Amino acid sequence: MDNFLSIHDLSIYQFHELLDLSGQVKAQPQRFREKLKDKVLAMIFEKPSLRTRMTFEVGMLQLGGQAVYLGPSDIQLGQRESTYDVGKNLERWVDMIMIRTFNHQIAVDLAEYTRTPVINALTDSLHPCQGMADFLTIKERHHNLADLTLAYIGDGNNVCHSLIFAAAKAGSRMKVATPPGYEPDPNIVKKAEEDGADTGFVVEVSNDPDEAVREAHAVYTDTWTSMGQEAETKERAHIFAHFQVNSDLMAKAHSKAIFMHCLPAHRGEEVTDEVIDSPQSVVFDQAENRLHFQKAIMLLLMGIKK
Ligand code: CP
Ligand code: NVA
């Protein structure tokens, strides 16, 4: 594997291999303590972060390596220096590059220009590390991913897209409900359907949250206003008002359904306190599993499989 930009790029074998390796790293962290000794990860952040920054940085430290944080005002990608020039510099100093940016093409370009592996740590269109960590969390509770129904309620953007790609590889059923006009990108849905043609994957997109959560083993939501969309906050609060995950909606899902959120959560907006603080909620397991997945993807990109 040269880069990790999208779950779509993984073979079905690699998808399961990554989940297995994440599980091993979680169960026996001491076994991996020196595996990335002397390796350095550059972390380019053009947007804020708690989980992604912490899990990459702590993950690298726990593997014996180091991470260097480059915030939005540091390199000013594309303004102070072109993506090409930034990549050509970084590849002389570090072993891996992680990038969180706006336009997905910037991550694709960086990967193309550098010989160093590039990891997508969120773009406007995808959040693959989140999707993989979430499938690890689901797998821990619902062992047979091929039998899973996952409902996603809210904005059909980056997190939703990566969950769709993960569900396609896993052979799960994915039911998405968004307000009209906020459906997932049809090109991504089409690609996922191709990926999942032989896995048993089914994706259903509607504008009806009640229907989407029916039979769901996991109910997932994300912020109504993603990073970079802050000017639309008020308008979106109105548009998404009927897409809140509250106790009434959870009661319509499978009786043992778990509640999932990538975080940060906006309590009282996309999710109520009652749901996110309920025993059904696995949001902090998801956050923990970001660490284990991050370690697994860095190990695999450095050629270490066990
Ligand atoms: N879920 C997630 O990526 O969180 P951060 O934005 O805090 O990294
Ligand atoms: N959709 C959200 C995810 C945050 C982890 C955003 O892009 O801001």
C-alpha cells in the first residue's frame, strides 16, 4: 500500500487486514512499541482537530517514532508555497505525511507529488481513518459485519461517504437519511456499489430518518455544519431540525442498537444528551479506536504487518 486516501482504494483483503491489525495493536500494544523507531510523521492540519491530532501523535510515540505538527498558519498550503513544493520538501525529511485539508484533490496531489506515503486525515469529501476506526468499533460489538444494518442520519458528506465505502467492503447494509439536497455524492455511491457488487452490500438513500433507522443495529450521526461551513450554521440548523437523533428515533431502531458519532458533537442539535450519554452510546470507544487504527495504518504503510 503506497498511500491511504480512501477506503475505496483498499482491496477487500486489505480492509480486513487493517481491521485485524488494529485489533492486534489494541490487544497487545507492547508488541509494537519499537516498530516505528526513528520514523517521523509530518502532520499537516488546515482545520482544527482533537482526536485526529492526538491519535496520530500519541500513536507515533507509542510506536517509537515522532510526529511533527504543522498547523494552518505554519505552511499555508497553496498560498505561501504550492502543494508540489511543500511535498517535495517534506519527503526529504520525513517518512510519512498526514494531511487534513479542504479540497480532496489537494490530498490526492500531495500523494502524487511525493514518494512518501500520504494519509488522508479528513477532506471535505472523505474521512477514511474515521470510517475504519468505526468499523473496528462495530466489529467489536457486532461480529458479523455482513449481517449489519448501519443507519446514518444527517449530512451526506465526508464521514457518511467513508462509512459507505467501508460498508461496501464489509458487505453491510447502509441506510442513509438526509434532508433533500444533502444526499451523499452519487459518484461515491456508484463507486461503492461497484466495490460491494460481490460482498452483499446494499445502500439505501432517503430523506426519511424513521425509515432509515428501522432494523438498524447502529445509528450514526455527525455535525450539521462541518468545518469550513460555519457561515451556513443558522440555515443548516433549520434544514436539519427533523434529523436529530433523540430517544424517539433510537426507539425505532433495533432494540439493541448502538449510537455512534465521530465527534465533536453538538449536543442538543444533531444528538440529545439523553442519547449520547446513554448506555447505547459508543462514541468514546470510537474515539479510542482512532488510536488503534492510526497505529495500524502507519505500520502497514511502513511495511509492517504483524
Ligand atoms: N472525529 C474527528 O476527526 O475528530 P477531530 O476533528 O477532533 O480530529
Ligand atoms: N463532518 C465533520 C467531521 C468532523 C470530524 C467535519 O468535516 O467537520
